[in-house]
Amino acid sequence: MPDNLGDVQDASEPYGYRDMRTTQRNAVTVTGNPAGRPMVFAHGYGCDQNMWRLVAPAFADSHRLVLFDHVGSGKSDLSAYDDERHSTLDGYADDVLEILHEHDLWDVVFVGHSVSAMIGVLAAIKEPERFARLVLVGPSPRYINEPAEGYVGGFDGADIDGLLDSLDSNYLGWSSTMAPVIMGNPDRPELGEELTNSFCRTDPEIAKKFARVTFLSDNRDDLLKLRTPALILQCSDDVIAPGVVGDYVHKHTPGSTFVQLNATGHCPNLSAPEETINAMKAWL
């Protein structure tokens, strides 16, 4: 890879994507035990790696901790966003794989929250030899109900259309309204406020595009292709990924383990870090 981060990739390569060190592109941070098994943490929509600050340190003694920001989030390089590459979750999965390549990571425990759960599934299907285990926190392979197929995702198509229209017309307003609902802990308003602030730190134009990629995705068929052992952490009263969705993921992911958390809402990494840590350690 060229030393010059501004160099442009050869036109024959996919997407004509800028050749950029992933450490800069995705604001990669590596801490923990350098001799330990790599544990890669991937954040959900509208978030950044800071969302793992209450969970990741619990594994620092035994694992090499790798955290990053998806392009458009946190301290990532916004100029690295590519309309074609990032028009599908596969493009984000390719970003993850490039991080693993650059840092020579093998035998990885991948911890993905929300949309990053499916990104991790896609990455593990593409290069299974890189992955040892997946921890899927609040996963959903399809947010939209498919009545003809008997699938319940939690949202009607009209619901998602309305959500995306609202996000397009007033991203900051949508963030302040939706973040507390997604967090799902009304008795702890500081959590909803933190998620709101996280949404507001995300580049709004990229966030609008990422929302469409996230909420219109359909990765149900991909679950059956996964051969990496997976832990599914399902929250209670999760409006984004309800219990029926977690049950679907479990039943359609070969060899997976399902754990029902007492934590409510969609972000147990913030609302119930100890329970999340204990579930992960018990499985690992």
C-alpha cells in the first residue's frame, strides 16, 4: 500500500476506492494485551467506538482490543466515504476486512452492535478463516415485515419510509426524538441524551445514506451461510430489534447461542454494561 495517503487506487480495482490506511480512514485504536486474541468492536448506526468504553476494558487483560469508527462516524475520515462502496452493507464489511488485513488480525472475536452485527456476519462469510467467534448485540437481518413470508422484522414498509423521510428532512430533529426511544430507558434520560449527542456528531449527509442502507437491508439468507460460532445477545423491550427478530436470527444461524438479557432498549453496551460483559465472558 502506498505511503502517500492521498494516492488514488488503480481504476481496475473495485469502486475506484481511495487507497487509505485503515488506521486513518476508520480511526482505528489498538489497546489491551498485544499477545491476546484480537477482539474487534464495531458500533451501531449513529454511534462511534466511544460506545464501547464501558465494555471493552473488561477484556483488556486477555485480548488485544481493536476499535474503529465506520466512515462518517466519530473521528473517521469523511473523505473516504464512497457512494458506491458504501451503498450496501457489503462495502462496510469490506472496510472491516481491510482493517483485519492491515493489522494482521486472525482468530478474531468480532463484537458487532445493531447494524454492525450483520456487517460482521457478512465479513465472516467472506473470509471465515479470519474469525473465531461473533458476538451479535441486538442483531436484525431485516427491519421490515414480510407478511407473505411470515417474517416479522418490527416495522411496516410505511414505517421505514416515514422514518427515512423524517431523517432526510430534519436529521437533528429526528435524532433528538428517536435517540431516547432507541435507548429505551426513560428512567435514565442521560442515556438517551448521550445517544442523541452521538447522532448529532455523525456527519448528517452520510448518516442519511447509511440509514437507508441499514433499514432497507435484507440479510436473512446470509445467516444460513455463516459457519463462525455466534452469540446472540437479545435485549428486552427493544423497539429496533424485538425479541421475535432475535429468535429468528438464532434459529437461522447454524450453531448459534442465544442469551436473553434483562437489559431494556437497544444499547446494552451503555445501559447494562456489566450484564453484557458477563454474558460475553460466560460464552467465550
